[in-house]
Amino acid sequence: MYLSRYVHIKCGTDYTLNLGTRTYIMGILNVTPDSFSDGGDFYDPEKAVLRAKTMVQEGADIIDVGGESTRPGYIKVSEEEEMGRVIPIIKSLALEVRAPISVDTNKASVAEEAIKAGAHIINDIWGLKRDPKMAEVAAKYQVPIIIMHNQDGTDYPGDIMEEIKKSLQQSVDLALNAGIRKENIILDPGIGFGKTAEQNMIVMGRLVELKDLGYPLLLGASRKSMLGKILDLPPKERLEGTIATTVMGIMQGIDIVRVHDIKENRRAALVTDAIMRNKR
């Protein structure tokens, strides 16, 4: 069994992630008009807050709010527009939802305003490498930071897992040098980012190798194009494929799964945890 050591990550004064005891479920809340799977579904603030409440009821431990699509060919938005999308919703969630809030952004200014609005975690798809001020913001507020592997293009000069580990270690070094505490770092292999569908499959089969880096791991494979290639189905019909990645991830030591379909993945995680962690 490849299970995590116990790591206790504080999310503000109200929440603690006791990683290693069970798998945590991060619910995806895209407040964008163009996300690949649910673009426009929760663009309205009232619908977004209602969706977050539903996710918590279904078992989400964390709500991840994103205001800029990261699908292939996405249109970049300005800092002001991204803030306009996420900040009002984060303020409402902080008051109305009992769960840690993560902001999915690669812009330091957006991350800082989100923290001020009530967010507890930064989720950076560029692993602190796109905006040099992101590490400073995470260190300033001493919040947990999810560092994802990403790159331009899909070329890897060596073994793909070794290259991903090397890149993630570079991001970790940026974090530590900026003053981010080691216990606030979570790593994400970046399924669907800078990788072909075939490369994503290789990474999924070798997730356990990332445990060598010594940090908790998050997996975000929900509805990804890799599953579409395997199943030949559109994003909203990839539930079973997503559940398969959740189970595979947990069996290889993943601590957090980032998913759209909360209830179903929660149930799969409960069963896998019960077997893998010998819980009754």
C-alpha cells in the first residue's frame, strides 16, 4: 500500500486538513462562461453559491473557485475581470459555506484579493513559475499552496515522470526560498496540462513515484480529455472514468481528488479508503 504519512494543514483558524487519515474531496466550482466541462453553468453568483452548498452536502471537503478557463485554447482574461468573477463569490462562500475555499488562479494579485475575501488555499496551475509574485503572496499570508506541474508543449527530453519530479522540485524550491512553510505545500502532477492523452495515461499509472518528493498529493483528472479519448464520450458523460482515476489515485497515495461529481467520487473514495487504510 502506498499511503501518505500524516500531515496536518491549517486552513485559516477554522479548518484543518488531516491528510493521511482519509482522502479529501475538492469540489470544482468554475465561475466562467467557457470552461471545457461546465462553462456557464455557475457563472451567476447565486447559482455558484447554491452549487457550493450542494457540493458540501454531498461530501466536498474543499471548494475550489476558478474564474478563468484553462481548457485547451482558452481565452485569457484580465486580472480585473477574473477578480470580478471570483471575489464576490468567495466573499459569499466565506459567509455561507462551512468548508475551506481554494482559489484556482495563476495571478498573484487575484490570489491576494481572494485571500482577503476569505479564501484559505491558493491553487496555482503554473506551480509558482508564471507569476513570480505568487510565492510571495502565499508566504505573506502563510496559506496552503497547491503547486501543479505544467509546461508549454508536450516534449520531455527524458523519462516523463523524472522530468515532472524535477520540475515540481524546482517549484518547491521557489516556494521554500520565498518563505512558504514546508507543511503548506501540496503537489499536483497536472493531468491534462502540458501532456498528451497518452502521456497522461503514463502519469496516472506512475503516480506513486511522486511520493518520493515528500509532499501531499492532489489529483485533478475529473472529466479530462484523457478519459474522452479512452471512452469516446463528451465531458459530462465521463463520470465512471473519473471514478476510476479517483480509485487509482488513492491506491497510489493521492491525498486529495479534485472532481466535478462529488457524491459519486466521495462514495468511491470511502470504499477505497476503507480497504486501503484498513478502516472499519
